Amino acid sequence: AVGSALLAGSAALYLTGHAPFGEAFLTLNPALVDAQRVIGSLITQIAALFLVDLLGQLLGRRLHDQRIFTGELLDQLGEGVLAIDHQGAIAYANAEAVRLLRLGGPVQGLQVSALLGDDTLRPILALLEQGECPALERVPGPQGRQLVLRVTQLLDRRGVPIGRTLLIADETRLKILEDSAHRAEHLLALGEMAAGIAHEVRNPLTSLRGCAQELAEISAEGGQRDAEALARILVSEADRLARIVEDFLSLSRLRTPLRESVELAPLFAELETLCRGRGDLPDGLKLLFRVSADCTALLADPGQIRQVLGNLLNNALDALRQAPVPCLSCVARSVGADCPLRVPAVEIAVTDNGCGIPKDIQTRIFTPFFSTKSQGTGLGLSLVQRIVREHEGALHLTSDQGKGTTVLIYLPVHTQTRVFKRALGAR
């Protein structure tokens, strides 16, 4: 190829009137002045250059497509991938790693020590910087996630270490599923025992109430006002005990959700009608029920969702008794996979500006039989939490004493049970 190029170049010079070689040299090499051979060499070289350029373009395009394919494949892997060189700079980070670690924006070339300097990310940085490799560890991540981290050596083609690779798996949903399964087993055993006890208590309680009612009527006829008042107290307390027994039976015998497609707009309209028809509403109450236009239908048990919202609305109305300008809202909207469930879901927010909940008891309000009301059973919020969990949802409460309370409920649009059972190895 080099000889042909020299031959073609020299001939081209002669054709243009330039003579780099003497006449004696040309006599010994007549091919240099043969026009047909010169033109043939030029055509050959031009064709060769064209083919080389075409091949280079094809290889470049193939390499570019391969990089795009590899990047898309890693982005859709479902696990975070972080590659770090010997200098501690990030060589590659897929979209899942950026999302799980909440890094935000392009991170390639940045120092990992600066990006993972937040308190919630320091255990991850410590695992990357430790000498042991490979390493496997479970750590809490941002927003309460449960992350599984696996660190391995990053090797070149010759097997020489050039950095480290961090694989990040989010097992938050699996942890929720496992916790729900353990809790269900415990509650099932407790519920079977408690249901029998509650049933045995209910029968004599009914008799006691009847006797107290009879005593109240007899005392009223005999003009014994004090005895009548005491008998009425017995009736009232018997009714309260009956409510506790019924609530407890409802909690212990909660059935598996019978899921169907549920549109929230008609359900909210029904709840608003029932709420506005109550005779014990606070004076001047501002009431808002709204379902956003983009809110999708739920795969849920409509009766249980109605029960959840009814309990939350009752609690909110009780908290508004002393509010100067009472306000209560119930708003639903669709949220994406960035919500606490990590899947498309519906968020329902029940908000009031009532008395609020003291911080020291906020962690206890979902405990069975814990109540701040004199006539409360302490089972309503326990039932709410259990129904939400049975629907594979999540419940979050924020409250400021004297300012109000917001309860956020996240319910998945589609059930994830089958998906995560398969992830655990089941069919």
C-alpha cells in the first residue's frame, strides 16, 4: 500500500509538470510515466481510502450503538451500579444508583467521598473505602430504604485491578412483605384466642346491660333519682364495653381484602355526603373532598378503604372541636415510583388544623387499646394501619401540637404480592 501510494504520488507530480526524479531514473522505471498505470493506481488508492473511511464510520456507529445498548441495559437492570477508579472518582453510575442514593444530576468524574458525605450515605462510603473486597452488607439508605450492597474489584482485560464496583439492591419492599407475613401470623394466633374471649365476654355483658336498664326504669318509677343515675351509668359503661368488644372482634377477624377496581371520586362523594349530614360537626367547619383529575383507579377492597377513611375523618373531627376556624380536607392524587412504595400508587391525604398530637405519643397511637379520648377504644387507628398494610400500602403521620395533623396513605395501583413472592423464590 505504501509503495502504491509513492508510485501514484510521483506519477501525479509528473502529470502536473513537476519532476522529482531525473531522466535516467525514469528510463529505468518506465511505469512512473505510464499514464494508464498511474490512473489505475490513483483509482485504487481513492477506492481504498473510501472503503477505509466507510469501515471506520460503520465501526464507530457500531461502537456507539453498543455503548447505548449497554447503558440502557444497565439503567433498566433494577440494581444500582457504581464504578469507581483508583483515585476515588466515579467512572460510571447507572440511573438506578443515582435514584437509590439520591445523588442528583450527572456524577461521572466527581469524587465519591464528596457525593457520599451525607450522614445517611456514610456507611456506604465506609464499605467502599475498607480494604476487604469482595464485601456484602445490608445498610439503611435514604428515605428509610433497606439496601443490600456488594463491593467487588473492577478489573481490566489483563485482570489488573483498576477500581471497585458497587452493586446496590433495594429490598425495602421485600422487607415490608416479610414483616407483614410475620405480623399476620402473630395476629392470627392472637386473634383466634382473643375472639373466643371476646365472644364469651359479650354474652354476660348483654345480660348485665339488660339488668342495669331494668334497674334504671324501676328506680325512675319509684322516684329514686340517685339509684336511677347510677343505673344509667352502668348502662353507658356497658355500651362502651360492647363497642370495645365489637372493635376488637373486627380487628381480630379482619378478612383478606377482596380487591376490585375502585374509583375514588364516587367513594369521596359518598363520604362527603355522610360527613356533611352529621349533626355534631364543629361550627364553621370548612370541608374539602377532592380527587385530582389524573388519579387512577385502585385495585382494593372498597369496604375496607371506606372504613379506613371513615375512622380517619372521625378522628380529625374530634380534633377540631376547639379549633377557632376548623378545616378538614381529604385529597387523593396519583404518585409515581418515587413515593415510599417505590411503585405507582395513589396518595390520600387527610388533613386537619385541630389540636395536633404530642410528639411523645405519636409513635404509640397505632398501638391497640392506646387512646387519648375518654370514650375511645384505642382500636380505630390500629385497624386503619392493619388494613393499609393488608393492601401492601404505607401510612405516614405528621402532627404539630396546636397546629394540626396530616395522615398520608399510599396504596399501590396494582397488587405486588405475586411479584415479590416470585422474587422470594415462590411460583
